[in-house]
Amino acid sequence: MGFEQLAGLRDRLRAEKTPAKESAIPSKRKTSQHVKPRDHDSAVEAIWRLQKHFPLAFPVNPAPKVPLKEGIFKDAEQHLELLGISLDQLKLGVSAWCRGTRYWACMVENAPRLDLSGQTAGIVSATHAMHAKQQASRQRSLERRSRSKLKAHDAPAPANAVRELTED
């Protein structure tokens, strides 16, 4: 059951438990009918189709991602009609798939690279493994900076700053 379905179920259960007067108050939360469908995102749609047709090369989460063969885009490009997506969607999908911590985590030196059918088609070089490690480290530092900015923004003002503002 997806998150949207669970949210809808939760809202129905809450409506059944609350008195009629309170359930007439509109909810400020987005329900499943207001959530943007996944298939409107071109990259997500392309990834979904790649996972459907090539499950060994594009495993579904929570299975770990696998290093893909160098030139996998050219191989997938030959299957555009089967996939039912455009060349631009394929570019977005493969690009999105190969970015992110799950993919970078699988890029370890000498790990087998897989083609669309899941067959070994090379290994991850030391250079590519190092690049993936650097990308993951860069992503973690960006996330840390983002979290620290949020904390600084959400932190209460010092007491003396509040006093200064109220004394005017």
C-alpha cells in the first residue's frame, strides 16, 4: 500500500472517529487526491519503465542499486519503443538513477558492472570508485550545511534581542 493510499485511509478513519461537527472542518493537509501523480515526473516515469523491463539492472528499492555498464544509455536507447518513452525522458531517467547515495554506494572498486539483462559487462575502476566516494561525501556535506541553516533559522532569538525589540 502506497503512502497516498495510507493517507487516504487515515483520513477516512479519523472522519469516522470524530463527531460530525468536527469532521465538517476542512483539513489543511493534502489528501491523496491533491497529491501530484508520480507519472507526471518524466524521470520517475522513465525509471519506473526501466525497472519494469530491466529489473536486474534497475532494481526496485529497497534492493541496492548495481553499477551499470559504461554506455548503458546507448543500449537503453535501442529499446525506446519497448519502453514507451522519449529520448529526453530516457536521458532524465538514467541521469537521475546514476545520481544519489544509493548508486554511489554501489560503485566500489572491482564491483561488476551490469548490462540491461543483468550480465557482467566490466568492472568499476578505481577512478570511478573514487569519484563516487567524492560525490557521496560532497552530498553529505551539502545536507549538513542545509540542516545547520535550518536549525539556525528555526532557533529562538536570544533573550536580549527580544528585550531590545520590546523596549522600543
